[in-house]
Amino acid sequence: MKDMTTDKTTKPEKNDSKNVIDNVTGNEYKYGFTTDIDTDIIPRGLNEDVVRFISAKKGEPEWLLEFRLKAFRHWLTLTPPEWAHLDIPEIDFQAISYYAAPKVKENPKSLDEVDPELLDTFSKLGISLDEQKKLTGVAVDAVMDSVSVKTTHRDKLAELGVIFCSISEAVKDYPELVQKYLGKVVPYTDNFYAALNSAVFSDGSFVYIPKGVRCPMELSTYFRINAAGTGQFERTLIVADDDAYVSYLEGCTAPMRDENQLHAAIVEIIVEDRAEVKYSTVQNWYAGDKQGRGGVYNFVTKRGLCRGDHSKLSWTQVETGSAITWKYPSCVLSGEGAVGEFYSVAVTNNYQQADTGTKMIHLGSNTRSTIVSKGISAGHSQNSYRGLVKVAPKANGCRNYTQCDSLLLSSTCGAHTFPYIDVLNDTAVVEHEATTSKISEDQIFYCNQRGIPTEEAVGLIVNGYAKEVMNKLPMEFAVEAQKLLQITLEGSVG
Amino acid sequence: MSTPVNSLTQYIELYTTHKADINANSAPALNALRPQALSQLTDTALPHTDTEGYERTSIAEMFAPDFGVNIMRMNIPVDVAASFRCDVPNISTLLGIVVNDSFHPTATLHNKLHDGVIFGSLCKNATTHSELVAKHYGSLAPLTNPSVALNTLLCQDGVLIYVPKSVKLEKPLQLVNIFSSPAPLAAFRRILVVLEDDAEARLLICDHAQDNEQQYLASQVIEVIMGRNSIFDLYDIEDSSPNTRRHSMLYASQSDGSNLLVNGMTLECGTTRNDYNIQLPGSHAETTLAGMAIASGTQHVDNNSQVTHTGCSSKSNQLFKYVIDDNATGAFEGGILVAPGAQYTEAYQSNRNLLASTGARMHTKPQLEIYNDDVKCSHGATTGQLDGEALFYMRSRGIPESEARTMLMQAFMTDVIDTVRIPGLCERLHYLVDKRFQGGLRQCGSCGSSCHDTKTKQQ
């Protein structure tokens, strides 16, 4: 999504392997620019006044302020989780600015009114804010430093009754919907970062698909942290009513900075009877330099509630960025016959650390879930899969299949698997399989023999290895994700 | 639930008040570690369900009731040698009996042992072979683990097995642990196994309880030190009572080319937690770790394995199988850790579980931690039921459902039993498992102990 123009134009040359290599080796982290636009940042630190300020700044109703304050007070009682297989340097939560918004004129009526520098940023990123991109049929909500900047295709979607807007607009325009669903899947008491997000979230996307509507286009949100010393705390809320369908894409980048930036988001999804939601992420936050300096801390709580019968939620993620990833997109399968899916490729290089996986909580009878997780570690990175499959005592006839594979590309990296399987019902069938290995000499030799250099061969093999997950991504995303894989692994061979 | 701290305080108090008696009734090599154990236990708690790795079994709760400890080493009058013949037909073993925690050799045991081989009381041998015991006692089991520290604090006796260089024991050693006491009793016992280079030994341990109604608590630490190219088999069969709690911790360290087989079988128990901690610092070492649990009623079986590869080219294979019935709970946590530099490691782990009733629960957590690239590692875990089609097939051929179920469950356990490297024992175990599934087994067949189920006795 981020780089579609270039993808389109280079497509005919795609077979030219030299071009691919140039493309790959040419850029280390191509999204590492900062944009010089007016940003409205509040002083660093967090207290009740900051929470009140954010709420007032956004002109929020009383109930939302209450929600934030409750979350903040709860957050004060919590300590950061330490159970993950991650080495997280102590974070000074008072050294972060909790609100940074690009200054834009109020309610831009058209693109002309948006700060040209901002538009320039997005065109650098290949975001489909301009007319040409509208032809690609992707509706985009761009969130920069946690404030939603521009939502495209809104009118077209409105005809079908689909609501796709920033969450702050939704609070104003559809307060009863937001109030009904906000915090229902991820309550503010859920965990440390969820509480923090609930207190200070500045914006995010809101999607509501009414009964029986199949959303005609893919909805997409693009996140970018721009200002220094800020954290990004966005919140996404997706509701698919009975028989609805939506495919939602999310992309993330950040500029290159020496200091670490914090990203603590919440994604909540509610899936009603027979509805289906497909959520795809290509996460490419700045991962730090080769010595592991800088990079984004990505501590995200994502959870979907399949509360309708025969509802379906599918998570697909390609994780290539972030210095530290702590992320477990989960499905609570409470409807009868609900289906949860999780497909993940997590790549770590240099000094990146990732502890990611999923939770499949089977509460309803005949619920099914599939987990396919592919980890690739290189350099000095540590890559862990951590997942929970739980079958409740009353959930009869549940089925789960889990497959976690790890690929090791250096002798200094680590790949770990921590699955938790709790079966409290005797009619369940739960399977888990995990393997760890490196690319075999034979495969490399075979490629070399046919004139494919080692670096390219590794890229080829890795792409083949990740294919099972890549295939689940929407087309444009898959192309981008494949390139990202190669960029992330660049220089990790030999 | 009692607070975790309380369950530990009672033991610390016991130690501080009876320090002199505990030391007097033990050996200097064992006493030497007690002060250190005590300092480790101060300001700590026994692992409970909030402790990572102990989510399903609270050791604190296990140790919470007020058990008696036989500090004065009073001889509990049990004529074990006469009443207890836990023999395995077809194989002859060198038998030793441990009542609670004190070792009683059979009359002729000493004559049958090979020169230089030690198979006897840890306490006695700690005086006669003080150097050997002092060198190895506590060398593997870390006092940082509160359970190990508590065991070290109160342990007064146990078993020492020493096999000198190049000695290969022809007959397996057999150890029968019997709980016998008129009052609730806690036993803190210790098994120390030292195999010199090229030595070879096999050990069969059976756990029993004399009285099914009495409350017993066993805290057991087994340390196995293996020299180069040594071979050691350990078969640990628990066949106790629903009122027995057991926390067993095995720590093994393998030198180059050594081969270790550990097979832990839980047939009858109350609450059982087994920890297997195996280190492979040597190269080309091989480990087979197998486990089986058959749990019914309200039994609870928790196995925790951690295999750490630090040497090159070593292999490990883990296989754990559970059949959980009624309202029983099973838990398994297995870890493989491949340290940086442990090249060409092959490590596999498999956990298969059958849930046989609606109240049965199974928690499993297989883990891989790999810090190296030239390895082959995998793990697999499944939880499910008997294959419906297989059941149907058998029923359609006139086998009643209950019988068909038993047959399939027996077949399910076969590959765990097949890891046993003593043919006679293998057969015996098949028999025991079959009986266990048929519900007839309370204790292993032919032994004449009073712990026998009346039904079995008549057979």
C-alpha cells in the first residue's frame, strides 16, 4: 500500500533480478525521513491534567473523559508486564509527550486545504490520498502522530451505510455506537499498555459495517509517528453487524531516530452473526540501526470478539519493523461455530526483538481456529512465538490447528516458541506443531548452481517459506510485504 | 488457600528449633549445605500458581498441611522385606527398600554388588565415602530453587549409587519407596547417582504407599552425574495412593558420549509434580526422556521438563503421553533450550494427550528456545479423544465399546513403554498399564503388601 506507485511502474522489470537486488540493497529503511510540518505537541509527562487536556482538545463528551480518567487511575496501579521473552529497557513514561498532532486547518474541505507538506509526506509514502490512488479503490484513513488526517472515499461508503472515519469524528457523529462498543473487547483493565492507551488515545479509525453489507472496497489505515519524543496511542474499533463483510488493512512507518519511540495501540473488533472481518497488517515501524540504537517499541493489544454465530475473524500480519514487538492479536470465539484465523510472518534482524503470537479462546461450541506462524530471525535478533489456545469447559466440538515454524539465518540469533494449550473439554481436538531449522545447504547450493547468488537465493527461499501467510494478504499488500521481507533481511547472509 | 509464605515458615521453624537433632541424625556432608539452603529460603516463598512454570501446581499448597517429619529417625516397624515383593518376573534385580526416606538393603544385596559399586544409604555412605558425597551432593540441584533448598534443608538420608570406571552392572538396581506411618508424614529424600567414565547402570524405582488413607508428602531430589560414555537408565514408576503428594526433581548432567534414558510413569497418585532438568554440556550425548500419566478420579499430574543443550552434536528426544479421565487434571510443560555454540543439536519433543471424560482437563505448554542456527528442533502437542472411526471399526467387529476403548488406550501408551530398554520390564509395564485401564490396579500385581487392592489380591 505504501509504495504502490513504484510497484506499479517497476512491475514489468520485476523479473529482472538485478533490479530487485538494487532495489533491495539501495535502501536500508526508506521511510526514515521526517516531515517538517507544524506539530502541536504538549509538554512531556502524564498526569490527570494531560488526560483532561487531550479530551478537551478533542472536544469529547463527558462519558469519554470519565472513561479516560478511570483508565488512567487504573494504569497508575499497574506495572509493565515482564513475562515476555524480551529485554525491554526501562521506559520513562513521564518523558513522553502524549499528544502530537499535525496542525491542520479545521475540517479540510478538499485536498487543497491540507498542508502541502503533509500531502508531500504521504506521496513520498505512496499513500493513496490523491486522485490517482482513488482509482485503485482503496479507502484510506491516514493517522499521523495519532491524529487522523484525511479519510478518502467517505461519501461512496456512506451510500452503503458504511461508516469509516476517525474515531474522534465518530465520537461526535455517532456517539451511541462508539459508546456501545468502545472498551467492550479490550477493557481498560486488560493490561498495562491497554490502560495507558485508554487514558491517552488521541485518535484512530472507526469502522461500522451495517447489516448485510459487503464492503465494496478494502479499507485501509496508515499510521506514522513523525514528531520526536512522542508516543503514538491510536485506537481502532471495527464493528461488523450481521452478515457484513470487510477487509481492513493497516500499515505503519516511523522516521529514523536515535531515541526509542513508544507505540501502544488498541484494536477492537466485534463480529456479529455470520459476519466476516479480515484484518491485515504490514508493520514496518523503524527497527533501529544495525547496532540496535533507536527504533519503535510496539506494544499493541489487538483483540476480536466473534460473538455472532458462524462469524469469522482473520488476522494476517507481516511484522518486519519495530525494535521491540509485543503483540498478540487474539480471537474470542464466543458465537456458535465461529472461526478464528491467525497468519503471521515475523522477521527480525540486527538487534530486533519480537514476542508475538495469538490467543484463541474457544467459548462457543463447534468453534474452529487455525494458527500459522512463521518466524525468521537473523543477525542478533530474538524472535518468539507465544500463543494460547484455550477451550472452555462448555465449548463442545472445538478444533484448533497450530503450526509455528522458525527459520534461523545466523548463529547469533534466537528463535523461541512458547505455546500454552489449555483444554477443559474432552470433545476438543487441539494440535500444535513447531519446527526450528536453518536454510539447508542443499537448497542454497541448488540455487547457486543455477546462477542465483546466495543473497538472492535466501530471499527466494524465505519468500517461499512465508508464502503460506503472504497468500492471505490482499494483492497490493503482498507485493509490498515481499519487498519488505527482502529489505529486512538484507545483509544478513554471508 | 493458605498463603505461600506460611507453608514455608513451618518448615523453617522446624529446622531452627530442631537443628541439632537434624544434624546429629544425618552426616556432615549433608549438613554442610543446610545453612546455605536456609539463607536461600529466607524471604522467599515456595512456587505457587502465580509463579511462571508452576501455573497448574502450587507447590506451596502441596506443602501447606501440617505433616510430621521423622527427624529423630525413629524406626517405623515395617517388615518390608517380608511383606513387600515388588518384583518383576523374568528379570532379577538388586533390590533396596526405602521406608519413607531411610534405606533398608535386602539381606544379600551387599554380596551381590560388584566391587567398588555403592548402592546404599546416602547418610551412611556420606561418612564412609565423605569425599565422594561432598563432591557431588548438591552439585547439580540449585539452591536457588526454593523446593530444592527446602529438600536440602531437611533431607537426612536417601540413596547413593556409585558405579566406578568401566564397570557395567548386569542386573538392574531396584529401589522400592514405601510410605508407612501412623500419622501424616513428609519425607525429604535424596538420590545421588554418580557414574564414572564408561560405567553402565539401570535403576528402577517404584513408589508405593502402605496405607491408602494416610496423608503422605514426598519431596525428592535426584542428582545424576554421568561420566564420559556412561549409560544410565532410570525408570521411575509411581504407584502410590490418592492421598500422596509428591514433588520429584531430577537434575542430570551428561558428559561427552553419555546416554541417559529417563522414563517416568505415573499410574496412581494424588498430586504429583515431576521436574526433569537435564543438562548436556558434553558433545555427542544422547537423552531419551519419556513420561506417561494415567490419571482418574481427582488426581493431578504435572510434568515439567527442561533439556538444555550446551555441548555440540548432542541429541535429545522427549515423549510424554497422558490419558486423563473423570475429573483429573494433567499438565505438561516441556522446554528445549539450545545455547549459543551448541551446534548440530537435534532435539525433539512430543506431547500427546487423551481426554476421556467431560470433567478431564489438560494444560500443555511445550517450549523451544533456540540460540543457534545449525540445529534441528521440533515439538508437537495434541489433545483430543480416541479416534471415533477406530472405535467404530472395532465395534463393528463385535468388540464391546468399553473394551475397544481400553484397547485403544493401551495401544496409545505403547510407544512410551517401548522406550524401556529392559525387555522383561517392558512386558511387565504393558501388563500394569493394561490393568490400570481396566480399573483393577491399585498396586502392582504380585507384591504382597497390605496396600493391595483386595480385588487384585484375589487374582
